[in-house]
Amino acid sequence: TDSDIRRYQISFASSFGPSMTRFFGGVLSEDWQTVAPRVQGGTLVFPDALQVEQGDMPGDPIDPNASFSIQLYAAVYGMALIPQTYDQQFLNRSRIWVRGGAEEIEVDPSLPLVEFTDENSGLTYVAVSYHDGEVEHGVGAQLLERAVVLQDRARLGDAPAARELDGYIDSLDLVRLLTWHLGFGAQP
């Protein structure tokens, strides 16, 4: 018998890693184009694993009402349980830190970063980008990109975007806190 138990850690995360990362990233960053169901021919259709990974499901997404509570559970369960396979990639790609904060990490300077500065607190949130030219595969980077979009809309006078951003910062802080508590694994 092989003594390396990692060979026997089989889960959705180990079998469908890219799809799981896109799904959790989509839920946390409110990317309904990637994760939401569609109506096709009068039937409710959910994206399959390949469509989630590629983000190419046809049709207009239906708002899945995945509010903060759903995002909270997705973040906690995703970051706590996906690494049970001993693969820290999901946790590392979800990592968000605040520049100058206790949780700030030093990453390879050749890796691209995504940053968002909260104008109310002055805090600058940072995540490593894992963009492949078409799709962002970094969950933390997806969250920060969404925050930047909301902030840009709020600056143009979009009051609903400003309210949404205020609540969305709670999601950034949640992911920041979880990556602080669940591990300081090395960035790839």
C-alpha cells in the first residue's frame, strides 16, 4: 500500500479544480454571467462544470440571490474544506491582504497584482492576479476587480452601486480574515 495519503484524497475540488475555483470565485465576486442559471426554451438550465470553467453558457443569467450569507458560507466552506486535499492553491488564489496589514505577504515581484483602495477607510486591498488573457482565475483578484467596478460606478453618481460597494467591502474583509486564519501557505 502506498503510504502517501494525498493519492487517495478524491473530491470535487481534486476532480474539477478549475470549475470549483470559477464557481466559488463567481459566487464571491457576484459574477452571475459565470455561475447563474438561465432560462432556455421556457426551462431553467444550470451551467455544467465545463460551462462554469469556461464562462460561456448562452443566455441571460438569472440573479441567483446569492447574497452575503450565501457568500459567507461559500467562502468559509471553500477555504476550509477544499485544502483538505492538501492542495493550497485555492486558498492562495483567494488570498486578499491589506497593504501594511499584519497579514500582508511578500510575493514574487513578477506576479501581477490587483489593488482596490477603499476611499472611506483608506485601506488598500491587494491580491495576486492569475489572469490567463481571457479569464481571471484568482478568486481574490476577482473580488477586487468587482470592487473597482462598483467604485467607478459610484464615482459617476450611481447611488445603488455606492450602497452595494459599502456592503461588498464586508465580503473583502471576510476573505481577508479567512485567509489570515486558515493559512499562510506560500504563493505559487
